[in-house]
Amino acid sequence: MTTTQLTGTAALLAALAATGCAPIGGHGNGGDVGADAGTTAKTCDKPVVKTMNLTLTGSDSIGNLPTSCWQLNGTLTINGTAASLSKLGDLRQVQDLVINGGSLTAIDMSEGLTVTRKLDIENSKLTSLANITLPDDSSCLTYLDSVTVTANPSLTDLGGVADMTCVTGAVKISNNVNLASIRLDKAQRLEGGVEISYNNKLTQLTFANLTSITGDLVVSNNATLASFTSLANLKYMHGSITIDSNPLLTTLPTAMQAAPAPVVETNLTITNNPKLTELGAFTKLSGVDFLINISNNAALDVCEAKAVGCCVYHPGTATLKGNSGTSCSVRPYCIAGTTNNCPYASVTN
């Protein structure tokens, strides 16, 4: 562990922080008076700032940490046998949080912990991420670098991680076998792609306010996902969309941004979803710049597949195989009144 000494401005901040972390309702002299007397919430207007990387393993003794509220400009790594964050004192903010192993069952910081740059969590015992706070900036003047929540078998609640708004790198939520809901409804711009996969108890997925994805959107191998209901504000899809091997998924989002609807700038793949019956707003996309593959969705009527393969502009091939039926009794809207010929590039039934 590398530690820096407090000098210059940091030392001054340390001196000021002694009064900056007084209890709400108090007057800095230790007395509990006023309307908020006896509450445990604390203000932290002038935190001590330490620039370093810090590792907590559970067995080590950590010295030279502030006794008042403070923030870490660097990476906090939790591993080994660490079962509590109490050794960190009144830590309020870190740039990067990496939890790789350890015995934490919760983020046990009484005032919560704000992560401003990178989040990477893989832990066998964490049940909730309720005390984690991410930047709340819907204007996207502040971005996270990346968010990774993978292989957390006890996790049932994303907590504050679900409040991500703007991320420049990848968002990956995968292999969390007891996580039932992923509602990323504050997300605005996810500019490194999104993967939601192998979350065996996931039943609900929403992105109600997401406007832009750069990179790929992948929703795959979620054994109980039945509801993927909202991409209502999606304007820009700078990559591929893959929805694959979700055995209970019945419908896709019914609304996306209209006039114009988004263009999928690479490929659209909707495959191996045996209970899928509706493609929702995907039938109204403005275009797919490369390939379309809507195949092996046993309950999906071939006419619904053709509503994308025939009616959404694409310069490449559309592969529509292994869906329900072989011909349309009701023709997709774009070829109504014609001889059932698709107006765009080759369609393989």
C-alpha cells in the first residue's frame, strides 16, 4: 500500500475538516442542541483529500488515514478476508472502487460512498450495493469510466449502482445469479456498450431514459427474463443489438424515439428466444446499417419477423429462419398491397 503525506493545501483541508464534519444540528462544540439533535447524519463540506491507491485485505493495519471526513483520489481495492470497511473511517468518496473477493456482505459506510470514476465489483457475499452513490448528472458533464458488476452470487439489489447516468466505457452486469431486477432508468448515455447476461433470476430490465449507446447492446442468457419493456427515449444506437437465448422473454420494448426512429449502426440479432412473440418498436427502426438475423424464435410469427426483415431499411442480408410459420396471411405494413416482395436487400426465410 502506497500512502502520501498531507502537505500544503491538503494539510489546511485537514485542519478545516475537524469542524466541517460536525453533526447536523450541532455547533461544533460537541453539544447536541437544536431540531436535529441526536441524529447521526454528518455534513462534510471540507473533506481531507488524499491522493494514493489503497488496498484493504482485512488483516492489515491501515495507518495515516484522516480522523475526520475524507476522500480518496485514487483506487480503493477490497480483497482478501476484508469483511468491513470500518477501518477506513469517515471515507466519503473514491475515484475507483474495486471489490475483488473479500467477505463483505454490505457497503457498511454510515454516510455512503460515492464513486466518481470506475466501479468493478466481484464478490461472493455482497447482498446489496445500497450505500454506493454515483454521479447524478443527467447533462453528462460528468462521466464514469466504466461499471462492472459480475459474478456476485449473493447480490439481490444493485442499490445506487442502478442510478448511473453517463458512462464512457463498458457497462457489464453479468453472472449475478440472484439479481431479479435491473432498472437503469436514470441512464442517459452509455458510450462503451452494455451487456446484461447470465443473470439467472433476472425478470425485469428497463432503460426508460437512455438516449444513446455507443458500442453494442447485448441481452443474453438470462434464464427467467420475461420483461424487457423500455427503450422509450433511445435516439442513437452506435453499434449492434443482440438479444439472444432468453428462454422466457415474450416481448421487446414497444416504444423508442420516433421521428426519426433510431438506426442500428451495425447488426441486429434476435435469436433463440423461444417464447418471444412480439418485436415491438424494433419493427419501426429507421434502419440497420449491416445485417439482420431474426432466427430460431419458435413462437415468433414469420410475419412479425418480416416486419423488420422487409420493412426496416438494411443494405445487407436479412436472415429470418426457424420462426413460427412459413408465410404471412397478413402482410407486413411495408408490402401491403404488393405481391409480398420485400423492398430491401436479400431476405432468407
